[in-house]
Amino acid sequence: MSTKLVPSLCPYCAVGCGYYLILERGKAVGVEYMKDHPASEGALCPKGNAVLEILNNGDRLKYPLKRRGDEYMRISWEEALDLAAEGLARNARVNGPRSLGFLASSRCNNEENYLLQKLARLLGSPNIDNCARLCHSPTVVGLGAVLGTGAMTNNLADLKNSGCIFAIGTNFAEAHPVVSRWVQRAKERGAKVIVADPRITSTSWMADLHLRIKPGTDIDLLRGMMKVIVDEGLADDKFIKGRTEGFEELQASLRGYSLEKAATLTGVPAGDIARAARIYARSPASSLLYCMGITQHVCGTDNVKTCATLALIAGQMGRPGAGVWPMRGQNNVQGNCDMGGMAEFYPGYRRSSEPESVEFFKAAWEAEDLPLGPGLTSTEMTEAALEGKIKAMYIIGEDPVTCDANINKTKAALESLDFLIVQEIFMTATARMADLVLPAAAWAEKDGSYTSMERRVQWIYRAVPPVGEAKEGLWIINEIGKRMGIDLKGDSADQVLKEINRTVPQYGGMTRERISKRGGLLWPCPEEGHPGTEILHRDRFSTPGGRANIASVENRPPAEETSPEYPIILSTGRIVVHYNSGSMTRRSPSLLDRDPELYVEINPEDAARLLICEGDMVKVETIRGQAGARARVTEKVLPGMAFMPFHWQAANVITSDALDPVAKIPEYKMAACRISVKS
Ligand SMILES: Nc1nc2c(c(=O)[nH]1)N[C@H]1C(S)=C(S)[C@@H](COP(=O)(O)OP(=O)(O)OC[C@H]3O[C@@H](n4cnc5c(=O)[nH]c(N)nc54)[C@H](O)[C@@H]3O)O[C@H]1N2
Ligand SMILES: Nc1nc2c(c(=O)[nH]1)N[C@H]1C(S)=C(S)[C@@H](COP(=O)(O)OP(=O)(O)OC[C@H]3O[C@@H](n4cnc5c(=O)[nH]c(N)nc54)[C@H](O)[C@@H]3O)O[C@H]1N2
Ligand code: SF4
Ligand SMILES: [Mo]
């Protein structure tokens, strides 16, 4: 029997782990570890180990489906593509091109995302967005404003060079498990690990110092640390003078602030804040890791800017082991943003609101006209649909009916559309609302490149043919374009990559030959022969003037405070064996077996008061609705706080859709709730 090993990438998170698919007679039958992969060194977490349960899953969508009443009918690709083109064209004609909304998929490759935003814009709609809106949009705009580039500053393996690892609002041990190996490597070399998280987590177990912060008070904590750094002469004056702007304003804003005030506001003892500040500032190289505990707040953008500011004043930037690591979520969310799958940006972060960007792409795409942005964000598209301004949507590889905050609103918005296309690998809650469901090839069934959280761009080749009649996303988008009289020049992923090389400066030298080698290349890689870039901002920042912009911001309260009626703060987040909507992991038997149902963690003090016992079915209610969940009574959450994973649809019935005013991200991490035993 002939056995073949084909290199592949994990389709889940943005660590970008590599492995080999074992093929027998053209079928994927196993996974073999890839020991020389630069980010994962052969490691895979439980989800990566279980990828075949998804690829070969019997539930995969296999045929195009058209809705008739509550039923779905199998149709041919000819009919499906005609229907898709007609539905989009009809709405563009009757309601104008700005009535079209597009969601690009951060689970899909760069070439597919590039082509989808090109289709949207060539049709005259600026409304293209992706799940980064719900995730790291504060990083793209906030870190972009401070450092010039809204991406991870160093590579992952470089964490081993840190003497101090400060992880704030990230539970990487569950959400990016393979990163733990690099943190462990640093610990073995003597590094101190500081974790700021309200909960006890698998990550906080690794910490030398756990700051159990009150949710929503990160700016106060960071300002407390800055106060210590400035007052104790630990600021890096040379770095501040040579490479930054705005330090005087920061000093002025800290003048009336005190460590004691920070302690009161955050609930973290003053001594611990001071210790954290000293360890972070004094270490020869410190890394700052952050994730959704920082971004998913109404002050998400300010949180990000304050994290970056701490790193700047301590001079912990632009060297091995020193920098800021925003832990990106999806396997290709970095790439999707790079490709212009965002309302604010054309490809390569050219602002969609600037006429020069439009002119550049008019020339590149030989287009007579293109829309000036910014387009509507995904969260704004929901509102616009409810107001009758968005009438048709084309959603690829996203499940907003499970993952948006306050999903009853999203459901109503999608119900009000004239026409909805969903392109998926499984029948999701969102696909169930579509007029047309298009079955897509999964990662191992198509060619293309993915950009991981460390800006690592890696190309994989199709290893197996798509299931049933499923098609590569690129082909589907290209065919819809053709039927609308648009030549997207997307006949192959290779052809699209060549266009990306020309239009996205960071990807200029990323040819297929180069990025299909083990580990690919890290952007920026402006021309062929360029080795790629592991560490950003070594000599200058990528702001127009080359200097970083120190931010002086003060904390703002969350949108929802507790009240006698809703006395508990509900936070939502992740567990290791499930992934986002759960549309994949809940279909993966080995993963579902480990965590089969929705639960909520409650502190024993609250549980005693509410007469809730471990294992009871409880009702968690907010002003938006209620969710049933199994109670877990545990000191992992603070009194007055509850935690629920969001991998089951019920969770987002109750979450808050209050938005950060700049990045438009919802405040998933704080909703006022009450909990009672289900009668
Ligand atoms: N297993 C698994 N892995 C995943 C995913 C998944 O669904 N499952 N999803 C991927 C995606 S899309 C993303 S974006 C990442 C997200 O990865 P993470 O952001 O690490 O995951 P979360 O659990 O959402 O939140 C991280 C931590 O923030 C803490 N937190 C909550 N509120 C606050 C606060 O106010 N301040 C501070 N300092 N901390 C707070 C929570 O207690 C939690 O432990 O994970 C990726 N990886
Ligand atoms: N309560 C709460 N809600 C949250 C969060 C939270 O912390 N708390 N976090 C938010 C965050 S950070 C994020 S990123 C969002 C995630 O929100 P989504 O992006 O909607 O979540 P996913 O489950 O990753 O959805 C991706 C879909 O793509 C499909 N897919 C996978 N591969 C392919 C492919 O090759 N082609 C196609 N066409 N489809 C494919 C999968 O089946 C899946 O249904 O959720 C947000 N929602
Ligand atoms: S850490 Fe992320 S990329 Fe690596 S195996 Fe796990 S889910 Fe996949
Ligand atoms: Mo995310």
C-alpha cells in the first residue's frame, strides 16, 4: 500500500501549528507530527490532534442547497451560482451596491479573502468585514495608532528569550496551548511569569505572580504599574527620548494618580502591583502578551494602547524577548486583515477612507470606480439590516448567529434580509437562515496561504479532493464574479498570490516557492530575496514619523454595571477542547466527549447564597434573555462573578452588545446577570 505524507496546517487557532497528513490511497487516514516546524516543533493540542474527525466528518456539507420554506433542496452548481449572482445583482440594482454586505472568513486562506473583498469592492460595496471585529479590531486600530503596525511585534519562539512574561487578559494555556511550550522554555531559563486575570486559569497556574484583577479595570492596573515605573526611576529615558512621543502628557496624567488608588480600583494588592511593575521593567527583556480580556470591552482600544504604552516607557520593545504579543485568534485572522477583509482597510492596510487607496486599486484592478470607505463593520451591518439599509449578504465561514453578542438581534437582522448566501463546511445556525448554502472545500482540500499570529505566512497544497460536490472557495467566488460580468482574475490560488505580491507591500517577496518551504516567511517581506522579519520596530516604528505615540488614557466604566436585580458580572470565553461557535468541535467526538455541555462557573459564596449546588441546572439571565447551563461551583471565579464558555449557542443570547466606540467590538467580557436554579 502506498503511504504518502503531505505537509498541512492546523485549521483552528492562529499559532499555525504544522503537521503531516498521512494519505493512503488518496484518503487522509492519520496525522504525523512535524518536529521541525519553527512554531510548534511537532506539538499539537487536542484540537490539532483531532483534525481528521472534522475533515472526514459525515456531517460535512456536500451539495449546494436552496431553501424552500423550511426545507433545503439539493441543486446543481450551475443553478446555485446563477442564484447567487442574481440575488446580489438584484439588490445592487434595486437598493444600490451599498445594500450589499460581505463577511470574509478568517478560517479561509489569504487568496480566498483577497478575492472576496475584491468582489465586494468591484460591485461597489465598501461593506466587507470579518470576525476580527469581535476579536482584535482594537489591536488593528489601537496598536496601529501607537506603533504604526497592529500586529505581533516578535515571533513566538522568541518568547524563550524573555526574562519576564507579562500575560494580561490571555488564557493561552487553553486558547493557544502550544505557546505554553515557549513560555515554559523561558521559565526553564529563569523567566518570571506574571498573569493578570480575574479567574484562576490553566495559564495562571504557570504564574509566579497572579494579579486577580477586577474585570474591566486593566487601565487602572497598567497605570498603577506605570506610576511605579516612573516614580522609581525605572522608565527607560533613552528609549523614551529617542523613539517615542507623548511622554510628558503621560507624566502629567499620572501626577494625580497613586498606587493605592490603583489597588482600590483593581482589587489587586498595592504590593503586588509594585512587584509586577519592578519585575517587568527591570528584566533585561520583557514580553507583554494580551488577548480578549483586554480587547472585548467598551474600552478595548484604550486597553490595547495602554498595554503598548507600558512596554514603551519601560523600553521593552524592538529587541529579542522584548515586545508586545497580541495573541490573534483564528488560523488566518491576521491574513484576512492583511488582505483588506476589514471595513477600514483596502489590502495592505491602505485606509479605505483615503482617496489615494481608491486610486491605487482602481489602477491595480483596472476598475472605473471603487467605493470610498469606511464601510460598515459587521456589528454595524447588523444594525443597518434592521434599518433596511443592508438587504443582501454573502457570508463565508462565519457563524454570527452563534458568535455575535446578543444573537437575537443578529437573527432578526438576518431574517430581515432579502437574500442571504452562506458558504460553509457544516450546516451552522447561520447557514440555517440562508436562502442559499454553498458547500466549501476545507483547508486540506485546497491550495493557498495562511498567516499566523506571528505574521508567519505558510502555503499548503491540496492534500485530498473536496468531499461530495464541495468546491474551493476561490472557485466559487470567481464564478459568481463571472456571472456578474466581473473578471476577478482568480482562476488559481497561485494567480491570486501573484496579485497579492504586487498590491500588498508586506507580501511583496512572498512567492509560492518561498512560502511553501517549512515555516514559510514572516512579513514584512517586501521583495524576493528578503529574508522576512522576525522582530518589528528594531530601529524605527512604522508610524509616519518613525516614532511611537505614547497614549495617556483613563479608564471608563463598563457599559453594564451590576444592580440588585442583576447582581453578578458574567464573563464569557474559551475552553481548550471547544472552538468558537463549536460548529466543528461539537462534531468532533473525542473533543465533545471531554466537555459535552454548556456550563457556568459560580463562586461558592454566591452558590451558597443562591442555594445552588454543583451539577444543578441553572438559569442565567440578563436583560436580553436567558441561558440554561450546568452549575460548576468553584473558586476559580471571584465572588460576584460568573464565567461561561460561549461554544454553545445559548451563551450569546445573554451577552452584551455594547460597543467600543472606535473599534466597534462588543463587550463580551462583562454583562450583568442573575442566576437561579432552573425549576
Ligand atoms: N480552545 C480554543 N482556542 C481558541 C479559541 C477557542 O474558541 N477555543 N478561539 C480562538 C480565538 S478566535 C481567539 S480570539 C483566542 C482568544 O483567546 P483568549 O483571549 O486567551 O481567551 P478568552 O477565554 O476569551 O479570554 C482570556 C482571559 O481573559 C480573562 N478576562 C476576562 N475579563 C478580563 C478583564 O477585564 N481583564 C483581564 N486582564 N482579563 C480578563 C478571562 O478570565 C480569560 O481567562 O483564542 C483562540 N483559540
Ligand atoms: N460570548 C462570546 N462570544 C464571542 C467571543 C467571546 O469571547 N465570548 N469571542 C469572539 C471572537 S474573538 C471571535 S473570533 C468570534 C468567532 O466567530 P466565528 O468566526 O463566527 O466563529 P467560528 O466558529 O470560528 O466560525 C467559523 C466558521 O467557519 C467554518 N469553516 C471552517 N473552515 C472553513 C473553510 O475552509 N471554508 C468555509 N467556507 N468555512 C469554513 C466553520 O465551520 C465555522 O462555522 O466569536 C466571538 N464571539
Ligand atoms: S495550538 Fe492552535 S494551531 Fe496548534 S494544534 Fe492547537 S488549535 Fe491547532
Ligand atoms: Mo477571535
